[in-house]
Amino acid sequence: MKSAAIIGASGYTGGELLRMLSGHPDVEVTEITSRKLDGEPVHKTHPHIRDTGLVFEDKKPSELDADVVFTATPHGASMKIVPEILETGTKVVDLSGDYRYRDTAVYEKWYAMKHTDKKNKGAFGLPEIYRETIKKADLVANPGCFPTGAILSSYPLVKNNLVERIVIDSKTGVSGAGVNPSSTTHYPNIADNVNPYKISSHRHMSEIQQELHGFDDVKVSFTPHLTPVNRGIQTTSHSFLKEEHLDITPDEIRTLYEKEYGDEYFIKLMDEGEIPHLSSVRGSNFVHIGGFEIDDTGRVVMLSCIDNLVKGASGQAIQNMNILLGIDESAGLTHLGLQP
Amino acid sequence: MKSAAIIGASGYTGGELLRMLSGHPDVEVTEITSRKLDGEPVHKTHPHIRDTGLVFEDKKPSELDADVVFTATPHGASMKIVPEILETGTKVVDLSGDYRYRDTAVYEKWYAMKHTDKKNKGAFGLPEIYRETIKKADLVANPGCFPTGAILSSYPLVKNNLVERIVIDSKTGVSGAGVNPSSTTHYPNIADNVNPYKISSHRHMSEIQQELHGFDDVKVSFTPHLTPVNRGIQTTSHSFLKEEHLDITPDEIRTLYEKEYGDEYFIKLMDEGEIPHLSSVRGSNFVHIGGFEIDDTGRVVMLSCIDNLVKGASGQAIQNMNILLGIDESAGLTHLGLQP
Amino acid sequence: MKSAAIIGASGYTGGELLRMLSGHPDVEVTEITSRKLDGEPVHKTHPHIRDTGLVFEDKKPSELDADVVFTATPHGASMKIVPEILETGTKVVDLSGDYRYRDTAVYEKWYAMKHTDKKNKGAFGLPEIYRETIKKADLVANPGCFPTGAILSSYPLVKNNLVERIVIDSKTGVSGAGVNPSSTTHYPNIADNVNPYKISSHRHMSEIQQELHGFDDVKVSFTPHLTPVNRGIQTTSHSFLKEEHLDITPDEIRTLYEKEYGDEYFIKLMDEGEIPHLSSVRGSNFVHIGGFEIDDTGRVVMLSCIDNLVKGASGQAIQNMNILLGIDESAGLTHLGLQP
Amino acid sequence: MKSAAIIGASGYTGGELLRMLSGHPDVEVTEITSRKLDGEPVHKTHPHIRDTGLVFEDKKPSELDADVVFTATPHGASMKIVPEILETGTKVVDLSGDYRYRDTAVYEKWYAMKHTDKKNKGAFGLPEIYRETIKKADLVANPGCFPTGAILSSYPLVKNNLVERIVIDSKTGVSGAGVNPSSTTHYPNIADNVNPYKISSHRHMSEIQQELHGFDDVKVSFTPHLTPVNRGIQTTSHSFLKEEHLDITPDEIRTLYEKEYGDEYFIKLMDEGEIPHLSSVRGSNFVHIGGFEIDDTGRVVMLSCIDNLVKGASGQAIQNMNILLGIDESAGLTHLGLQP
């Protein structure tokens, strides 16, 4: 049995790590930290996690004794603590944005703060694309929730140089905004509403661009919307075929996705005409991808659904942990979506 | 006091006509028809409309005695009854798709049926664009719900030849699917989900294209999504500036919208940075338009919110009726959105 | 045209007063106050209320110049300002709990604060019961939202001495918790949940008891639940027949309700077997009452639906204002529920 | 590895059996039947269950070859097929109401049909109360969803003869109404509503009465409400202390619950002042019980939360299967609630 510690376990992603690791065959959580909850049993914060014996502790990162540490800390905080954990020889999966960028200048622009740890580089923790890099890493930068859904829905199009422009129109559940209440997450402001936000300037755009931009000169745009949903990100990816590829067929596009993702345990390609649903992946680490349609303006429509807290955060973090520890990649993550 | 009759008053749009006309200062509903509900008081179907004395009757369209008739009938049904009403000299506002197309061949393609009334032409009932035409008409074709939100959000961009491609990504409430239950509208299939549908082939695309395509060679795409919302259509319009207009500023775009819509009673332009919300227009005939942002890929993001049953259907129908009858255009439609 | 001022117009009840008074034929809002929003136009806070010219002002209560003042202020705050308004001769409708109790000791117990204005007495603003008292009053204490639904659903049973015990089990929408975000109203804590709270000690119990207890020795209990609803209170009233009335029939009970409420404009009694729905009263001042069933344990089940912000707050406040000003009681309040 | 077959696997309870058994360490589903879906892979009906190789078959019950059979069939249908399965020596967990009643006359009254299998008796499948009986049974009658939440919330009060009357006021999620769409489950009729139904005559009342009535002369009433929730039943149990027990304290009541349920894996008693939430048990087999308050009318308020499809149906069915097969009772059921 390997051991894991969680720094910042009081939020939703911390709760999800605890929930899923409670059923992991090879890893158990031995330490959880929180300054303000020091001494409190976990169920006071996560009422679904009872009788575990786990208690929040106010411990220094370097004092943790575990095979792997999850830093479920806000951006800016992670880069302050990750270096000292890595120095102890412990592997880290970081859930913040701090180590996702190949070029820290991009980070500094979009996150509007200095990056204080330019020494350590994170492997971009999207195993379906970077599995081999992750295997060799000590530090994994777990991707953002929107980027996970957006990149996976569009990657084969870009990898094959088919499109010149992609518009990512994403609809997210409210748990993505975290556990702290605000006017944005006030029930009467969300229920019966669909709220676009940061319509041309959301941070995750830069992360999506980093991953989809690289192959070719593709213009990537992104607009997120808050919807009356607890969990899940539904992504509609509108991509415009390059002039020279206007004759590609939906079947040919499907074939490219099958080639890319056919062996991936967590990615399921929908049947022809089948729409992916958030309910099918709710609470699970699966990604459902569908669409495969082309309209007469040369627009390819691709769709993806993930659970923002699982494949978009803690589930993917556990997937990365499994890779880091040399465990079967799906261990602890085989539970199906909670439908309905 | 003028009189109105409603054919097909048992559905949501019929209920909304009744709800709003109950407060109209100059028009009252005198007859409502339904074959299957013949003899039943209105509150058995619309429990919020009580003590009106109104009873469904199984009457022929030509037997109705009213200053204006609303045909809240499905497409295909309207073209069977509208001609005989018009022959009696009564004006008609049709809520179906039957008379919305300038070219009936487009209708026949998208609605997959023969058009049996090529003689009568409807004025396209979007008063903010076609007010003068409507004034002179006997028959108004009330626009579709998605097209109303989509066209109004994008019209000034197209009218001014600024953009070459528009992607309309719309999120609708479930009342748009009508009063009849189906698997699509089954609560557990909608709640906590976001369901794209007809992702490259929704009928309303042709209606949007008809209105936005005309000015120039603009490519218009459309994908609708069902969301866990009762009422409302939130439209995100992603438009790509033509090369020669890449230097236009957000302020210049706002000025074009102010010029176009500044005097419109029902259109409200949001302040800078203000996002329109469905809750602000819920139950009302107002349209809230915002966005006015341009990202560094040359994408203009415009947003609109309407209530799909009001400005997207029955409210706009009453607005059209007011114009047809020479009444103040906002009569009976001045109530504000139900926020929260 | 009469004039009204609103103190504390930045919350939901303030917004509702503005929304409904915007369509009032005889009264217009001339002043709205808020300390922190001084100088801001109303639509910055209430985005559905635009182009009114209304601006929040930081004015003293005694400086207001209006025929009636609404104090949409928290309990404790109202009793500080109501006396000075009354002294100017202006009539007041207070939306707080401060003046609802005949015995201020009860107030002091349940609200855990000293009552500093024992001089002024409010008429309990439930017009269906206290209309004549209200007519003569200068100060109306607008009832609480739960009490409005609870009292109206059970009053005829108690008035006729039929029952010995009533259990009020109420389910409320989240707007009742006000406009300020908190963990209680955080979307992920409400959606897909039903949250009982203050299960044996909610303040409104004392208000319900005051009104239902008086007729006889009736034991009244109350438990409220927060539900994933924006607006509305659905009340299920379980009442136990006295031994000597166990042979009463549902029809006889219905007759008592018809006798009590038959002439009331805002109260609608459901048909036999018809369940009242929140959607039927959404946004309106109507009260739908149904149930009229007795099970074999001698339990009478009565049901009521109101909109907590309208009949449960601002609509009833306007109804009271109409009575105070000698205007038709339903003026400005005739709009129907927003169904669906 | 033991094998299980599911008759009627196309509904929600069938889907839940498949979802949870997919992670069961000792049992696998080998056959699923459905007449109308014969030959279809399971994911066409349950899109979250993919790549299992399972295909619906149109098989006779007696042809199934498995260690246990789940009959996820409607009442009336189960009693037609259970006898022939039992005759093959296979154990059965029946999810319908057919075998829940000790007295078939009660069944015949409440289900309004003749009971055609009076020979076979089911053990009432509430393991926390009837574990020893279930161990020896061949046929388990899985309890109804409402009764599970209601009985567990109130059983210790009744067992200890404390109360004379119980009012069960339950709020259920819509998945309890099954997978088939109807007006009752139409999204716009559920969202933003709270709908009581069968307010004095729901079938489950008789099942609750059977279990809670037996100990003493307790009057049990029940009213269910449909709420805008996918999964879950929140039960508020209002119980009235007998005159001779009016001096019991909340702590004493808690002690009785601890004594009854302290060793139960699936039952969690809330801390003092802690409210149970549906989200804490969502998707899991746990029961959260709280309340433990007494008001000054002698009313004890107890609260319980279950997932209606899990502890209220398929999870409990698996729990019963585990007992029947001599497997650890919690096998396959240890996953935690999906919070948020």
C-alpha cells in the first residue's frame, strides 16, 4: 500500500481526492492538511466522508511523509510549496495552474503574478497525450478543467492539420467555481440562467492555446458559460476546415479520433448520431466525445463531456498519480458515471 | 376594445398569449379553440389562468369573430387554416414556421413538406427590423425563438458588412420543446445536463441564414443546446471580422448597436462589462444585448438574452398584433423581467 | 398619482416592489434609499429595471416625501426608523418582523433583541383576515413569508375549532434567504438537495402560532425546508381533527374554505383532486389552496402555494399599501403567475 | 465469482444494478433481459455503461443461469415470474411491491389487483431490521424507496413505544418516477416547483404502516412531494410523544438511535445540530439520519436522507443479494456519496 498526502484538502478537489482514493486498491490517504481546520475530523467539512479517522493537520509541506503529495492549493500558493516537497524526493501532482505552462512568461501574463519557481518544470498532466513524459516526471501539472475537455475534443483535428480556427464554447457546472460562496454562485443567480463570463479573456484560453496552437497556425478562441449544473463541462468545439480539407468526410474524421483514442480506457467515442451527456460521466473519470458532423459552411462540430471535478481535476490527478507510482493507470477510477 | 382569437391555445405559446393579453389595455381574448379540449374551462389546462370565463371551443377558423387571430399551431397546420382566415378579412399572426421564408423552396427543404399556400406571404415579424413592412401586412410570420435572439444579437455586424463568418451557439430553456412530454424533456435527462442537439442541422439555422446572409457573403452556423432552464434563450454569437475590419474597436461596435437599437423600447444594451442574464428578461418581452468584446483572433463576441416564450414567441406576436391594429407597440408588454 | 418611497431597496423585496409598482396605475416610486449605493442608478443592482431614472439616495427616513413608505429593512433596523416616519404623518408598510407581534415579549424572545418601539403597533398585514384593521392603520406589519402560506392554508380549520394540532411542513425557494450569498445559498449546496433547517425553532413558528393559536387550544408546529426553487413556498399543512369532529367530510371542509375565501380576489381554491403548483403563482400575488383530503388517521391535508417574494412579501405589501391609500386592493397586482 | 441476472434491466433500477455490480468484487452480471431491447448492447439504453459486452436478451426467467436473479419488474409482473425462478432453486431479489406484505389482503387493497402467488413469501429486505430473516430466505422483497427512508428514520421511536402518531413528510427526486416520460416528469412541470401528490393515499403508506404500526397503536400518515432533484429522498418525520414520555430528552432519543444503529455500516447518525443532506448520500447506499429535536408541542423531529435508486432500490437489493449469497454485506457498496 502506497501513501498519499493532500495539501489543501478542504475544497471540492480535496474532497474528490478523498472520495475516490477511499476506494483505491493500492493507495491510501494518510495525511491531510489545512491551517484553519487543524484538528477537525474530515466529515465536518466533507459530510459524505465519515468514520475515516482522518483529521486535518496544520503541517508544513516538508513534514509530510507520503509517497506522493497532491497540492490542491490555489495558483500562486503551489509554487511556494512545491519546491520544498520535491526536495524531499516526494513526487507531486499539482492541481493549480502554476506549472502548466512551458513558457512562464505566458503564465505571468495570464495569471498576473511573478512566477517564483522557474526551476521546476511540470509534465502537462494529460495522460492521453503526454503519458510517456508523465512517467518520467517528479512533478505533474494537472491540467485545467476547461482545457481538459477542450483539448481532448479537438486534438485529433489539430494534430492532423485539418483546421484553421477553433471556437471552444464551453458550459460548466458551478462546482468549478469552488466551495466558497459568492454572488456568482448564489443559487438565485445561477438557477434558470446561463451566464457567460470572461467571454474573451478567460485564463484557460491560454492553456488551450498552448496545447492546440503548437501544431500549426490555428486560431483558438474560448468562451465559458456557467450553467445550472453541479458537475460537468460540456464543450462544443466549432472548427473550420482549411480550404484544402473541405472535402473531408465525417467518417474520415471519426477514423482519426478512433486512431488517436481507440486504446484509451477513459475516452469513449459516441456512436453515430449519439450525443454525449454530462450525466453519463458524472462522478467518473471518463470522457465522452461525439459530434463528427460537418455543416455546409465547412464547420466541424465536436462535442465532449467530462466531470469537471474528476477528469477535470481530482480524477485526472489520481490517474497521474497512478502513472507516477507505476500502478495500473485506471486503479481507483473504474467507477461509472452516475446516470441519471 | 379590440378582440383576439387564439387557435391552438392549449400549448405554452397559447398560455402565454392568454397570460399577457389578460393585462392588455386595448385587446381582449374572446375565443380560444381546441378540438380535444372542447368545452373545458381554460384553467384545467392553464392552472394560472382562472376565473376568466374562457372555455375552449371546437370552432372552424372561418367561424371566428375577432379583429385578429393568432395561429399557435404547428408548422404544416398553419398553412392549412391561414388562407381561410385571411379570406374573411381578419388579420393573422402565425406562430409557426410556415410563412417565415421568402423562398418557399427553402421551407420545403428544411421542413421536409410541401408548402400548400404559396399565395399568401407573411411579413417577417421582427419589428425592430421590419416594422414598416409589418404595418402594411395582413399576415405576420412570427419568427422562431432561436432566430429572434440570434438575429438581433448579430444584425448590426452584418448590416455594416464587418464580419465574414458567424457561429451562433445558443442555449435554450426546455419550454421551447413544448408542453408535450418526451424523453428529451424528461426531468432526469435535463437536470444537471447540457444537451446539444441537431448540432449542424437545426431548422432555425435556415431562418437565421435568411436574415443574416442577405447583406453579404456571410457564413452562418448554428448549434443549439438544451439547458436546465425553464424559459429563455442565451445566445453567444462568435463573429469573425473581415480582414479589412480587424482594426475596429469594441467602442465602435457598440456605437453601431446604439445607432441601430437606441430607440427600440424592447432592446436594452448592457453597460461595458455587463453580462446579460436570462433572469432579467424572464417573462418579459425585453431583449438584453451585451458583449462588445474582440479577442486577439479577430473574434467579436456578442451575447443576447430573451424569454423564448415571450420575445421568442407570444410576446413578439402581441407586439406584431399591436402594430397590425395600430395600437401602441408596447401595449400589454411593459411588464419587467422576473428577477430573480 | 400617489407617491411611494422605498427604504432598503437594494434587496430582493426592494426589487420586487420596484418591479410591480412600475406597472401600478395609481402609485409611482419617487425615492429609493440605500447608504452604500448612494448615487447609483437602479439597474446596476436590479438589471431588469432599466431606464427608470431612479437613483439610490442616502437619505434620512424623515426627509422622504411620499404618500407611503416601504421599509424593506432587516428586523431590528425597522423599529429604529419607523417611529420618525410615522411622526411626519406618512403611512408605513414595514416588511420586517418588528411590528408583527401583539405581544412584544414574544418578539423579544424569538428575535433575541430588545424591542425599542413599544409605542407604535402595526396592523398585521394579512388583508384576507385583517382588512378592516388595516384600513384604519398608519403602520402595517407585513407578515412573514412562511406565515402567509401557513396561516391562509389552515385558518378556516382553526376558526371553526375543528383541529387540535397542526404540523406545518413548508418548502421554500432560495430567494427567501435574500440577496447576500452564503454557504446556505451556494448553488452546489442547494441544487439536487432538500435542506431542512431550524427544524424545531424557526422564528416564523411564533408568528404562525400567534395567528392560529388564538382561537382555541391548538398545538402548532413548523419545519421549513430549502428546496432547489427560486421563488415560492409550498406548504403542506397536516392537521388532526378533534375527536368530536372525526366525522367531518372533505366536502364540508371545502365549504368552510369557500365561505371564508370565496370573495377573495387573490385566493383561488383548487378543484377536487387538483394540486396547487408554485408555477401557477410564480411572480404573482395569488394564493392557490388545495388539498381537502382526510386520511384514516383523522389527518386533514391542506396545501398552499405562494410566491414568497410577492404574496409572501412585496406583493402583499403593495396590497396593504392599496388598502392604506384607499385604492382598489388589486391595483398593480393583477398579473398572472408565470407558468411554466 | 458468483453470477447475477437482471430481469427488466432497461429502467433506472436496472441501470443502477449494472452500475454498482460493475465494481463488485465477487459477483458479475452475466445476463440481462428485455423483450423490446432484444439484441441491443446495453449502452444504447444506459449510455454510461459501455464496452461491457452485455447485450439485452429476450429470455424466459426459467432459462436464466445465475446464482441470483434480480426482478426489476413492475408490481403485478413480478408475481408472474418469481415462482418459476424459485422453482429452479435460484434465489431472487424482487424490486417490486409484490412480496412486501405479510398480509396479501393489504397488497390487494392498495395495489388494486389480485395476488396470484400467495405461496411464496418474501423476507422484507431491510437488512438493518430483518437481517437474520433475510439470511435464511430464498426470496427477498426489496422495500419501497419511501418506506426505506421513513422506517429507518422512525423505527427506534416506535420500537421503544415512545410515540402515538407519526407524520411522514417526504420529498423525493424525480428518478423515483422511472425512466418513462410523462406530464408529471416533464421538466417545466418539475423545475422550480414542489409537487405534492397522492397526499393522503400513496401506496407506500401501507408499507410504512405495516412496519411501524406493529409495535403499538401508532397512527402513521404519509405525504410525498416531487421536488426538482434527480436522486434522493429527504424524509421529515414528525412524531408526537405519548403523554407519559413527554419528559424524554433529545439526548435520550439519540442514545436509542445509537443503540439501534451504532453497528450498522450503512447508517450514519449526524452530529448534534448537523442536518443530513441528499448530496452526502447521492449515488451511495448510505443512510444519513439526523434531527433529534423536540419542540414544545411534544413533537420529535427526525430527518433521513437516502438515494432513492440506491438504498431506496438497487443498492439495497445488492445488499440483500450479498446476505443471500453469504458475501460481506457491504461488498460492491462501499463507494461514498457524490458530494457536491
